Amino acid sequence: MPEPNPFVERAVALMTPLGPVRARAMFGGWGVFLDSVMLGLIDRDSLYFRVDEETKDRFAAAGSQPFVYEAKGKRMEMAYWLAPEGSLADSDSLLPWAELGLAAAKRVKAKRPKKKKKQAG
């Protein structure tokens, strides 16, 4: 598993006031987790936070852009938006955006159907 680069380490460190935030290598980038909730992702040296209908407009109003990738010739937009400009300056600037990402991720997770546990046979 690849080692986090300085950008990943700094982003995680800025979010530690939220709790035990960690980064996990995923798909050539990094997933940012608090407990079992993925609140963000890091692609190269860019941090994105999870958005939903309640938070997307706040990120857009701050000049943020969605995470976009190309697959099979199509542009794919994910529900993760770039941390607004200047928010990575310090924890005080970043935490409000991280909290929005965490809240959105929790709401999305709560809406998903529960997985059925396998019964011992």
C-alpha cells in the first residue's frame, strides 16, 4: 500500500479535531474517513468533500467545483466537491467544510438500505 504524501498527511492533520480521521489509498487517490464514513477524497494535491442536496449549494457559492473524471469517453461527476480556495490554510478554515462533508456523508449512508446479515446454517 502506498505511503501518504505530504499533502495527504497535512490534510488529515488539519481535520484531526473532528476525531480519528485517516486516509486510505483507493483508486489511485485517497479516501478520507472518520470511523466508517468516507467524508472526502484526495486526488493528486486536491481535497474534495462529500456533498448532498443540503450542502452542494454552499460549496458552489464558495467557488468550489465537483470532482470529475472521464470513463469510457464520458465525463463523470461525483458527489465530492473541492475544498474551497484558502480553506487548507489551517484547521479553523478547513473544519467547517469538513463538518459539512461529514454531515452529508452520514445522511447519504443513513439512506442506504441496510445489508442483511447472513444467518448461520
